[in-house]
Amino acid sequence: MEPISVLIVDDSALMRSLIGKIVEATPELRIADKAMNGRFALQKIGRSKPDVIVLDIEMPEMNGIEFLKERKKLGIDIPVIILSSVAKEGAKVTMDCLDLGASDFVTKPSGSESANLHAVAKQLSELLVGYGGQYQLKKIAGTARRLPEELLKTYESHMADVERIRTDPRLPAETLHHTDSISPSTLAALASRHPSASPASPAALIKPIPARKPGPIEIIAIGISTGGPNALREVFSKLDPSLGQPIVVVQHMPAGFTEEFANSLNRICPLEVKEAKEGDLVKPGRILIAPGDKHLEVEKRALGTIAHLSDAPPRNGHRPSADVLFESIRKEYQNRALGIIMTGMGRDGAVKLAELFAEGSRTLGQDEASSIVYGMPRVAWELGGVMEQVPLDAMADTINRYAREFGI
């Protein structure tokens, strides 16, 4: 595929230059064009045909909110990544942008945040590659799940070679017992040619043996990162209003944003969604979101299960960490939980989800095609900690089914 084209929209020449350098430093990306406000951006979309848009919020003539409203009216479906300030007002308007169809957001590196420029650049490039790549596949193939003809031909050629080896009378029989599967080297070759359509790795087929049979599901725990805001909006809007289990969530998100994020989810979800507070009751009909910069754990007490927040050091580079949440779920619920790992960079949550599966709990992972970044769910799958891989558009129905069929 060609490099993913990025339209940069910001009224600050300094920010346009800075974002442009981030784009140019990422091999998968290229600059489609730049615009100083939403009005100019709308004029340039037709000519530059971007795969993804980076959008500032505060701009003259047409700001980010106004641009998103106009984008919706015009039926433009190009994904938009918001550049957000870290103030509380910034968090509120950022969630308003998500309500209007923006895909995700990244905080601006300004003031004291300048020291985190490298981290911001990494996050922004991940989002641009993830969302822009999905949109590019949508334009080219019509569906991200359709295997390209080149990959199919390569696979058919390999299987023809396997058959020739199998039927060669000159080779001893003991050399043929592995030829009924695709070799690891061919898997790697196929993956390098088309990563989004690569077959599952052999390691994914070897799962740990659970210590006991799964029990009734009493709690649902979700770990999610890059691409999460959009994914959770889709899943939570379709949950069963009568869901009988509480849900606890770790979404990697900066401090100051999770309260507004929970509020925005609460507006579209049939269940109560709130940012977790110390001592909150974990109960059916409620979804608790881990606060930014706090680990979330669950703790069983005589009168019920409560949420416990912790300032312990980051795990896997994150606080909150999905590993910390899954670890507490394993300790308190053993084989009576449903653990879910979704889109995200890195490996946070993967190891402890596998341990939760080994205890006998049920587990789900988001599939590669629908993940903005297939990192966390990939590692969990390769560790054998995922019972079933599920596309995003089927995740809510799958959760509802598991909760109903395997509930208390």
C-alpha cells in the first residue's frame, strides 16, 4: 500500500510544523496537506484526499467542533484524531468531539508537557497509522477482511510445494510428518507481505490447560488502549440493559480525561458508567472506568465487592494497568470471571489475562482486522490466554451472550 496521507489542521504554524515533522519521521505516513482552520480543511479534502485528519479544536473562523458538525452533514467518513489540551475544559470539549464522530485524541505537547514530546509523537503516529491504515484498506478493498489476490496465490503456491514434497518417493517418510501445516517461515513471509491478513501464529494454537472448569461469570473485566475510546463507545452502546454482571475497565488515558470519558459513555450506554472512586461498590448494572494515573483493583468484603485505587508504580509503562486489574480479578474471582483484552499497543494485560484463563475463567480478545493496533490482543492470543477472538462489531453481542448463558 502507499503511505497513509495525513491532513494537518491547526491554526498554529508551530504546531503544523511540529506535527508535520512527526508525520515525516514515520515511514508509513506522508503529509497530504495543511490547513489553518476547519473551513480551509474542508476545501482541501477533495484535492488532497487524506486517509486521516489531525484536528485542533480552538481555531478561528471554523473550529474543531464546527468542522466535525459540517463533516457529518457532508457525509465525510475520513477518521479524525483530535489534538486536545489537558485542562478540564479541554477534556469536556474533547469528549464532545468524540460524540460528533471523532475517532480518538492525543494531548498537545505544551507547557510542562513539552518534556513528553517523544511520548506524544509516538502516540500520535500510532493513531494515524492505525486509523489511517484501516480507512485506506476500506477505500482499496471495500473490506479490511478480504485477503488480497497476491496473498492467496502465495498460499496456494506453498500448498502445492507441500503436496509435491509429500508425494516424492525419494524422501523418507519421517521427514513428511510436518508438511500438513504452513511452516513458520512461510507464516512470517505471508505476515510481512500483508500483516493485517496474516494467519494465526503456531504459538496461538497451544493454550495453557486451565486448573479447573469455568464457573458462572460474576464479573467482566476489560483492558484496552490505543483505539479504545471509539471501540468502547461502539461496545457499550449495544450492551444488554439487563446485564447481570458488573464491568470494570482499564483504558489507558491521561489523568483529567477519564471522568469526562465515563460521562460521555454514560450518555450512550444503557448501564451506569462512571469513573471509579475509592470504595465504589462493584455491582450489576454499573461500569467502572479506572481513573487516569490510578491503578484499579477489586476487593471482596463481607458486604460486597468494592473498587480499590492505587498509586503503585506503573506496570508495563502504564498506570492504570490492565495487568493490575486482571491480577486482582484472578485473586478474587478465580474461574468466575470474563476477561477481555482489546485494541492497544504493547503487551499490558496479556500475561495476567493468560493467568486468569489458566485459573478457569473465560476470556475474549479483539481480532486483528478490527483492532486499531493489534498489540495487546496479539500477545494475549500468542500466550494462549484468549479462548475466542471477536471482531469489534460482534463484541457487544458476544459479551451479552456469555453473560446470559454463563451467568449466575
